[in-house]
Amino acid sequence: MFFIAPWVIGFVAFTAGPMAASLYYSFTDFNVLQPPIWVGASNYMHLVTDDEYFFQALNNTLYMVVVGIPATQVFAFITALLLNVKVKGIPAYRTLYFLPAIMPEVPITLIWAWIFNPQLGPVNAAISALGLVPPLWLSGPTWAKPTLILLGIWQVGTTTAIYLAGLQGVPQEMYEAAMIDGAGPLARLRQITIPLTSPVIAFNTIVGIIFFFQYFTQAYVASSTQGGQVGGVENSLLFYAVYLYQNAFQYLKMGYASAMSWLLFLIVMAVTLLSLYGSSRWVYYEVRQR
């Protein structure tokens, strides 16, 4: 108890304590400058019945979860397969590919916004040079979220590294036995690689769900480049965490923001539990005999 006391004190002071306080504030009208006033469940009722931006922010977030997770996970898995090939200079390739994952998110998002700038960006310049009509990217509601998903795909180095570790744990003798039996590359991928790396796939998927439900930094920075309007054009980048930040630190509606945070906590917990329950149907765990 003496050795774990620093962790216990830190957990109570910086995690459990603030969580309990936010749960209390979620049932109050609290603007930081004045004492909280108990209002019961009115914050939660207003969220789901009267707040027009709540469901828009939730829909934007669900879009990132439904579209962003498959896109990033598939790309990371394919890249891990390529980085698992034994070729000359593969450590350098792995290092170069991992670099975007450790770059600061704010400047990278600003650079990304410049690259996809409709008037000055090199991407639209190249598209126009081909005689095509380029999209507005972050400056339009249609392509704003796909542009951020492209940024997420570019920064999946950490996810790729986890997949690569899982791929290197697959026994090589299983591939050799399959090749002797005449299995081709696709058959080996379907029957050996994917089943034996399914625990890693499940882990990365659940981590991705939690990440995209709390998607904030890239969306906030990207929307700030569109005339300083938080939420982007037509609120196309108004994600749940961005809207929570607005209520808490711009409108000083701390009680309302606390209710949003607890509702988000319940949503993420429910989706995570469902994912864990569903993963038992397709995740393969090897049982080793002693």
C-alpha cells in the first residue's frame, strides 16, 4: 500500500475526483463564475430533445466511426503486410512510414489544410492540371470529413506497428505447410494470417472506436482554418468533442458540457462492450498445450 500510494493519490485527485465532480455538475446549471444550481436531469433532457446541434455533432462523429475505422484499419493492415516482407532496407521503410504518427497534430493538420486548400493547395493544382474539377475539400461540407479521414490514414503508423508485431507472431511453419498443400497467397491470407492476427484486429478496432468517438484536435484545428468558424462549413466538422468544448470553454456551460461528457462516456462504453461481445464470434485465441 505504501508503494502504490502515489498512484492511488494521483488517481483519486486527477481522475476519480474530477469524474465525480463532473457527474454532479451534469445535474446543475454551472457557468464557472457562479455557484452551481441544481436542475436535475434537465441538461440531459435538453440534449436529446431541444438541442439541434447535438444530433448533428453525433451524426458527424458516427460518420467518422463508421467510415474512418474501416478505412484506417484496412490501410494499416495492408501496409503492415508490405512492411513485413523481407527486402533490403526494410528497417528504413518502417521508420519512414512511422514518422507521421509521431508528428505534432496541430502543425500537421495546418499543413494538411494548406495541401488541400481549394485555391492554393498542390492537390487541387494537380487535379486541375489533369482537366478535372477539384473538390472543395475542407472548405465544403461534402469533402470535409473525408479529408480528415485521409489525414487519419496518413497517420496510422502506430496502428501499422501493432499489426506488424502481430504478423511477425504468426508461426512460419503454418505458411510452409499451407504452401506444401498448394495454398496460394490469398488462401494463406484468408485461412492463416487474418485468423491468427484477429486478436490484434479486434484490439486496434476497439481503440479506433474510442479514438474516433473523442475526435477533436484535427477537427478543431482544421475548422479554425475555414474563416475561424469552429465546426467548419455548415457545421460539417462539428464533432461531438468539438461541440462539448464549445459549450464548456466558449459558452461556459460547464454543467451542460458535463452532461455531454457523461453521455459520451455511456455511448463509448456501450459500443466498446458490444464490440468485445461480438469479437468472441470471430476472434481466434490460440490455446497452447502444456
